[in-house]
Amino acid sequence: MKRTIKKIATATALLASVVVLASCGKNSAKNYSTTGSGNGNYQGVIQNGRYKTSKARGINVAQNDNQFNQKSFESGLTQVSKRVFSPKNYIFQEGQYLDTSTLQSWLARKSAKNPEGLNPAQGKKSDPNPEYVQQIEEQDYMTDNGRSMKLKGVVIGVGINSEYNYQKKTDGPSYTKKISQDEVRRQGEIAAQKILTRLRQKKALQNVPIVIALYKQAPDDSLVGGSFFAYSKNNGNKISGWTKLDYKTMVLPKASATNAQNSADSTDNDNFANFKSQIQNFFPNLSGVTAQAQYHNGNLAGMHITVTTQFYSQTEITSFTQYIARAAKRYLPSGIPIDIRIQSDSEMQAIVYRDAGSDTFRTHILDSY
Amino acid sequence: MKRTIKKIATATALLASVVVLASCGKNSAKNYSTTGSGNGNYQGVIQNGRYKTSKARGINVAQNDNQFNQKSFESGLTQVSKRVFSPKNYIFQEGQYLDTSTLQSWLARKSAKNPEGLNPAQGKKSDPNPEYVQQIEEQDYMTDNGRSMKLKGVVIGVGINSEYNYQKKTDGPSYTKKISQDEVRRQGEIAAQKILTRLRQKKALQNVPIVIALYKQAPDDSLVGGSFFAYSKNNGNKISGWTKLDYKTMVLPKASATNAQNSADSTDNDNFANFKSQIQNFFPNLSGVTAQAQYHNGNLAGMHITVTTQFYSQTEITSFTQYIARAAKRYLPSGIPIDIRIQSDSEMQAIVYRDAGSDTFRTHILDSY
């Protein structure tokens, strides 16, 4: 994976005297607030009326040739965090302890000039050592005692490549080395121990739990991101052991050549194929119906569906959206969050979605005055 | 307005034996069904498992250089229809009585070869007569007696230009003629009587109410569409009189040079400016916060807000969305439908919206696995 790290201007802390949105109550000296929560999400930290952005803001955008890996990594990391730090009790803060230049040196190859590099030296150009560690993200979890925010834990996500793309000559052909699941895990565990040791050297992080979660990157040409496969919650300096995570992502409908890996997969694929043919019959010129599916412990846990077609009027968009909401209820599995983006070319025209824990599909049409 | 009417292949009625989604109940011979309704929308007609598209499908796409005029015209026409044919009692069908070639000839200029043209002959090239009638759309309203659908009324929207753009020489400079509000109305009423007379000649339309609604097109460079200003419900051959409609659309925030037209406008603009500065303070790099506002009888009746910014992570998108939902509740007027599209570049990342009649803002984040 080519790594063109763009220089990102770290946002300097602006202490402009902007009004804090939330009323401050008794503590008028309090200069922070939160974004408010909703749908089981964390509240986020606002400082002096501004969102407190990450010290390594933007580094993941540059790290991923496949943007599905970025979104999936970041959302997946929050999913892991919720296992350890409940959104009911903790407030989310973008990572404040690892800055852009630190992460840039960690993510690069190890060398005399860069002893902190987590990736091995290149070796032979004709047969290079893979870069294993592709992205790292820090999340901080806080509590609010009414006067100040206090750090209660840090979660670090580490994305490990499942394949490594390289060129033997500049502008020459591209080669790919597959990296086995065992090797992905092994390299993740090695990186995790190094990261834990380094974080414990920071004064602020000596006594808080540090969670490290390992993510297997999807290949660059994948239409769905990778997934988290293990995490470790650590109170000391040594990795305390790993909890396995069984997440899997795939694209539906599956190419017919691909054999279903188990019968659950196969049923889900059939259901989706029914849904797809139903709406393709309904509407002329329908060009695409695809889904990203996530599995957890072998069961379908959520879907993001995209329907692309050419619409000729707002009334067509309205009718189609209503029809899709009805077909979704009838053909798609119940009990899991699903969203369906209805778009023409690349512009979204409507959204149909069902939240986790709900049995109702909501629709919203993107209209115009 | 240049008129490059693309040849649109009219969808031939496909009688493929696709399965009708809705269960047919007692009438197994019934070959139609509806899309299902929701949010006060009409049910739409499905025939033999397929959505029944308009006989003039796509003509409005070609008629409008400004796509805001198309969306606003079509949605506005449905709004007018709801005054006459309640979605509780009537089913919507895309127009089946005016086909593409009929509308093409009506929308063109009158000439020896095209006696049906609703627009005047060009006249002098250096000082041409404006083309007044820019777009026409038909909607049909039906009832279902359990065995078949029956036509109960037709609604025709007519879009009249508020300015006319022309060139004296091919590839020469562009000139604009403003068309006064009085002239827009007068031309609309003339076209309406001609259209009514022609429709009554069709056997199927001799005994149903025909509603004609007049729309004033926004200029080509407008960031919001035009609006409907009158409609007429007719049982006979002569236009029976006009009901005035007081809709107005505008873009917020208003340029400071523009004087507020009345104090209600000015308050709405101030509220929106507060909302805008609140979220611009909150988040770095915020590039744009604009709104389309619709007024009805002088009161703000709805808003479509677009917030464009550069996001660097999914956690930023989540936090920002929560914050916007809170700021919307606090700063934006209550009791009207509002949606807020949160996007980076041209890709939508999240939606925050409140439906008509609701006091809750819902949020949905467009995530990825």
C-alpha cells in the first residue's frame, strides 16, 4: 500500500471566547461541554465551544488507499470501545496522546533514522518485507465529575494488512504478497506490545486501562472494509491476553462462483437476491443493487444497501422509496440495523433505514424547494 | 431557456408475469397493486408488478436548465394535488394521457408545422418573443373499487418563465428579458384554457375534474426553484376561476444587501444566521451552511439545509451530527419540516431531519462496513 502521508496542519487549540452551547449550570468556570448523545452513541467533548479534534487528525485519510478500510476501521473501533467503556458512563474524546508526527514515524519502516518504525526495513527491493501495520487510531474515554473531564481509559486500534502490494522497479508492474491470518495476528500482537510499552511511558497514561484492538485490512480492491478480530484490555505493562472477536464483512450478492461458506450465509444471500430481483422487476432501468453485510459470531449483524437507478421525476423517487421500504420489511432479515441508499448517478435521492433495536423502516426523501 | 428536447424512449408496457408484491386478496384477476403509503404520501399504481411510469417520462429533465425548477415543480405540484385529492382517498398514477410527443409539440413555438405550440412564433431574431411555457406535467388520481382502478381526476402543472434568455446571433452574447408577475399570470391563464379545451376532447377525460396549477419558474442561476401561485379546479370546458396560492422560496442566509421583505423573513434569517455561526464556531474548516426556505402565506413552512465540510474521521462525523441535531432543536423554528444534509465534497455523510407534525429531529449516519 503506497503511503503518501500528506502534511496535515494540526488544529491549534483556539481559545476564542465562543459561547458554549450547553448551559453551564453551577460551574461557570467549566470551559467544556458535550455534543449530546443519541441512538446509543457517545457524547463527544467540546472545549471552549469547539469540537476537540484529534492530535493526529486526518492521518487515516492518507493511510488508506481503500476508503472502505478507513470508515470500517473507525466505526469498528468505536464498536469495540462500547464493549469496555459503555456510552452510558463514558464520554468520547478524539485521541489527544498520539500526534501526527508520532504516528507517522510508528507507521513507517524501521531504520537508523526512524528507530520507532513498527514496520520492518524494506530488505531486498525484488522481494521486500511487507509493511504490516497500516493504520493506528487512538480514542480516549472520559468521565465528567461536573467540574472537569477526567481520562479513564484509552483505546488503540491497529490495522494490519492482509496483503502487501509492491513494485520491484519504479513504474514497473505491481506485485502482491498475501499475508496469512496467522501472520496478521502475530504481527498485530507484536505491534500491540510495543505500543503498550510506549504509551505507559507517558505520564498521563501510566494508570489508566489501555485497550488495544486488532483489525485485518481488506485488500485495496475490496468493496467492503476489513474487520476487528481481537482486543486486549491492559492495566499493566504487558499485554494481558487476547479476547477473540468474530466479525466478518462481505459484499452481496455473492458471485455465483463463490461457494457459500455456511448455510446461514447462503440463506442471507438468497434473501438479498429475492429483494434485489423484486425491486429490479418493479422499476425500469434499475442499474445496481448491492450490499455490504457484516457478520458477528456467524450471524448477519447489519447491512448497508445501495440502489442506483435513473429517476425521471420526484414522483418516481417518492413511489420507489415507499416500495423499497415495503420490500425491505418483507424480504430482508428482521432484528438487525439496515440502511438503503437510493441514488441516481452519485447523488443520493432518498434513504430508507431501520435502527438497531427497531422494527420500523423509516424513509426520508431528499427533496428541494 | 434553451430547449434541447432529448428523444426519450417511452417505456413500452411490459406485461411480463412478474409477481405482484402485495397480496391480491379476493381478486386474483386483479393485475395491479400499490406502492404502500407513508408520511402522508400517496400510494402509487403498480401494474403487473411494475411501477406504471408516465407516458411523458423524462420530458421535464430535458425542459429545465435549472434542476431546482424541476424538483420544486414536481414536488410542488403534488402539494397542490393534496388540496384537491386527499392521499387518504386517492391513489396517485403517473400521467397516462399526455405523451412525450404531444408535450414536445405543446412546449414548442407555434408554427405552420406545429399549430399546437403554446409558445408564440419567434418574431424578430434581434428581439424575439419570449417562450413563456417551460414545462407541463400531468398527474392522475384514482380510486380502487377492489376490482379495478378508476380515474377520478387529473392535475396539470404549467411552469411559466419569469425570464427569457436568448441570443441574437448563434454563439453571440446572451440577453435576458424579464417577464413581469402579471405577464407570468396572464400567459399561464391563456395556456391553461387551451390545455383544458384540448384535454376535454379526450374521451377518458370528458367527465373528470381537471385541476390546472400555475408555477412561476425561478431564473436559471437561482439556487432554489420557483413556486406555484394559482390553481383552478374545473368540471366543464371553461376555466372556472383561480384560487391564489401564496408560496415563496428563498435562499438563506440572505445577502446583506438584500432588504428583508418583512419582519418574519428577517427573524427567520437571524435565526438561521445564529444556527450557522454556532456550528461554524464548533467545527474547524466548515466551508458552507446554506438553506432553501419555503414560505406559505407569509410564514416559514419548511427548510432544506446543506452543511458542507471536510471530515477526517467517522468519529468526527458522528459527533458533528449529534451536535447539529441539538443546535437545530435550539436555533431553528419549531413546527415545520426541516432537513439538514451533512456532506463532505459532494458525498453525503449524514442526515438530520424533522418531519412535518413531529417535534423530534432524527439522525442517520451513512456508515460503511
